Amino acid sequence: MGDIISLIISGIANGSAYALLALGIVIIFRSTDTVNFAIGDTGTLATFAALSAIAAGVPIAAAFFLAIAVAGVVGIAAERLLIRPLGHGQHLLFVALVITIGLGLVMQAGMGAFWGNTPKPFPPLVPGWIQVAGVAISLNKIAATVFALIAMGFVAWFFGYMPFGIAMRASAEDPLAARMLGLNTGRIASIAWFLGCGLAAIAMFFLAAESSLNPHIAHSPLFRAFAGVFLGGLTSMPGAVIGGFAIGVLDNIAGHYISANYRDTIVFTVIVVVLFVRPAGFLGSIRKERV
Amino acid sequence: MLDMTSAPPALAAEGVTHRYGGVLALDGVSVQIGTGQFVSVLGSNGAGKSTLAMVLAGLLAPSSGTVRAGGHAVASRGHGGPIAGVSLVPEGRRLFGQLSVRENLLLGGFGAGASGRETRRRLDEVLASLPKALRDDPGRAAATLSGGEQQMLAIGRAIMAQPRTLIIDEPSMGLAPVLINQVYEWLSRLHADGVTILLMEQMATHAVRHSDMMVILDRGRVVYAGSPQGDAASAALISGYIGEEAL
Ligand SMILES: Nc1ncnc2c1ncn2[C@@H]1O[C@H](COP(=O)(O)OP(=O)(O)O)[C@@H](O)[C@H]1O
Ligand SMILES: [Mg+2]
């Protein structure tokens, strides 16, 4: 019993990174119809920038916010330069997907060329360990969970109450109607990409401190974040968050009780089964409602 | 009556032609919407009413021709929003179904650049003009409203921008007569408050009754422009197969 509780607790802590990435994916997908496969690498790039800043004497806390800003700006640039010129249309969804995959690969190569491919130690925002219900958890993980919850609270408030957030939901539902009201759909897209990639930077910042930083570090967490997104439903923000945490826990339990070697297989088996039963995920809708 | 000779028209199209690929939707259309007027554009399905509405709102750049607002030629704008002071209630209402009544209204003000405080003030004002069901539960999702409620909300959302000119595209579509009356009563009140109204309709009855001027479109061309009353108007309506029930 104590085992399972500790697995759940550390699973939630791991899941916070997946939840942040998943939320970023959904924000970008909902407002610009683009599945951004480069989101993890954007977060990694921003974390490398933070590492260079830390090496130059910038305090870690400041470097953390720098990482968010760098990822956000890279996100805005990617949307403006690579996605927006494509225009709109069904087949472009696929084109945009391939473009973001390509962008991710280019970023990984660029990071490798600039910072090298050998793993680099990365300092935690908060060093140390604590005991939670008999489980030793790094304060870095606790901080990640707390920041994930804060970020999610912010996103919920922003989309629920801020005119700009409401405008983003409206634009996701009917971009032409949003334009008819004078809502600036271009600016909406920029803010979505800034937010989404900023959240990815938070996730990668904490993940780097858990292990170390290398250009390919986003690969496995992005994989799990997508699993969380599909579990929760591609269109639902709360669904993505819950899905991300659920994957963290599932991953931990599978790795402990079955085999660490088959974690990915087990996680994806469960997802395939879930999607078989509920193709839209737990909280998503397959088609955006039209009235 | 306003003096039409000194004030430039609120909106004007000059030789506007628009093609969608090979389809000619507007063919050399010239119309003037005088400031303070209530103008109806009538035409059967496919006549080009919605295209003209989009062009005059500044939301669609025509293939050729000029649109003027208050005497100034309208250039195509950066993010492609409507002309300042002009609001469009589009065909089919296009409410945000997953957003609440309140959120739909709020975006009408926000999109027009009103401050948060000003938007909230207008919101109270506009809510007061809406049917009781909407006033009582502004948190309801727009998708759950009846057709009549949706049309009223769509008008409310447009006037949150406090437009000087309101363009409304087929508001009676799919509505029961009693609801159509409600919609037209509201348009009359807005007109009495000084808002220029440009109405696109297939159903002539109400439109003719409320208008100062009538324009009839047929396959993208203006076939009549003038008084909505009189023999010439009736003849034009009949030849355009529009709203026999009006006669
Ligand atoms: N987006 C579009 N693409 C292609 N053809 C269109 C489009 N919108 C309208 N049309 C065509 O243009 C003509 C005028 O349409 P529209 O302006 O919608 O007329 P109305 O509103 O009077 O029914 C019609 O022949 C219609 O089929
Ligand atoms: Mg139409």
C-alpha cells in the first residue's frame, strides 16, 4: 500500500512536466490548428539559453524566467515565419505538422552544434530533498509540481476571465467570426504560441535539473505529453493536464510492477485501449461544435 | 430627414465586382447608404447579398471597385477587421456556441477596442435590451439558445461595438413571425437612435415596411434602387421573385 502511494506521489511529480507540455500542445492546437512537434525542442533550446546565462553569472531564478521568454519568442517567430504563411485549409494541417517536426530536428542539430551533444549538468531551481509520505522527492520535483499548478491556474484564469483569453477561445471556434468582430487573430496566434512554448520551457527547465541537459532531452517527455493529450482529448485544456499527470503515474506504476524496459509499451497499450473505448479522449470533443 | 447633399454617405460601393474563382458574385454594383438611413438590399438566394455585406463591412476586398466609408476610400487593413464604426451581423449569426451569452457580448466590445470598464458598462446596457431569458442567465452557452434568442444576441454582440452603421444579413432566416417582429422592433429602435441600418433580406415584407430605400440585387447586379413603395418598386420585387407576400 505504501508502495503504491509513493509511486503515485512521485508519478504526479514526474507528470507535472508532461502536463505542462500537454497544456502547451493543446493551447497551440486549439488556437492555430497546428500540432507543434517542435514544442519540446523549443523548451530545450530555451533551457540551453538559461544554462549559458547561469554560466555568465545570472541567478538561477532569473534564468528560469529568461528561459520562458526565450521559448515564447522562438514560438512566436516559428508561427509567424513558418506556420502563418501557409494560410488555412484542411491539408495544411498535415503540412504544418511536418514543418514542426522538421523544425524540431533542425533545432536539435543546431543545439548540438552550438552547445555539444554531451549531457551537461543543470542546476535545480531549488536544491535538496524532502520526505513526502515516506518517499524521498527532490525539491526540484516539488517546485516543478508547484509551478505546473500555478501555470495551470494562470492558464485557467486567463482563458476563463481575461478578454484576450476569451477571444482566443472564440477564435479557435470560429476564426472568421472573430475577425468580423475586429479581434486580431494574428495577435491571438502569437500569444498562443508564446504561452504554449513558455510552458514547455518550464517543463524542460525542471526536467534538465532532474537528469542533465542535452539537445535530445525532450524526446521521451514529449512522447508522454502527447500520450497525455490523447488521453485527455486534443481540444480540452483540463483534459491535457489530467492526462499528463495520469501518464506520469501510469508510467511509474508500470515501470515498478512490470518492467522498466517496457514502460513505453505499457503506457501506449493503455492509451490505445482508452482511445478504443473513447476515441475523443476523456474530456475532448471530436469535432468543434458548429451551431 | 437628414440632408443627404452635404453629408457624405455612411457607406458607398462604386463599381464593385467580386469573383469567387470563376463565380461572378457582384457585377459592377454601385450603392450609397446615406448617414442615418435604413436601407434594405433584397434579392433571392445567390443574388450576392452576403458578398456585398462583407465587402461593405470592409471584411472582403472586392476583385475590383471601391468602397467608401464617410467619403474616404477604404484600404485593405492589416489584420482584416471591419471598418471602424461599422458592425456586421453575419448570415447564420455565427455566435461562439461554446462561449456564454456574456462572453459573446464582451467580445463585441473588446474587438472594437473598448476598454474593460467601458465594455462592462455597454454590457449592462445591451443585456437590458435582450430577451428576459438571456438577461436572467447570461452564463448560458450560446449554443443552447433558441434561434430567436441567438439572433437577438448576435445583434447585441454587434452593437457592443457602438457602430454608427449596422449591417445585418438575413436576420429573419429560420425565425417564426413573432420573433421576426422582435428583431425588426429592435432595428427600428437602433435606427431611431441614429444608427445607419443596412439590411440584407430575401423576405420583403418587413424590410419594405421599415426602409427609407430599397435596393434589389439580381445575380450580382443592381436592378432597382429607390423608394420601397410605389408601382416601380412592386414591379421590381415581382420580377426579382422576391417576397410576393409583401404585395
Ligand atoms: N466562398 C464562396 N466561394 C465560392 N462561391 C461563393 C462563395 N460565397 C458565395 N459564392 C457564390 O457567390 C454568389 C453570391 O453568393 P452570396 O453573396 O452568398 O448571395 P446571397 O447572400 O444573396 O445568397 C452565389 O452564386 C454563391 O454561390
Ligand atoms: Mg446570403
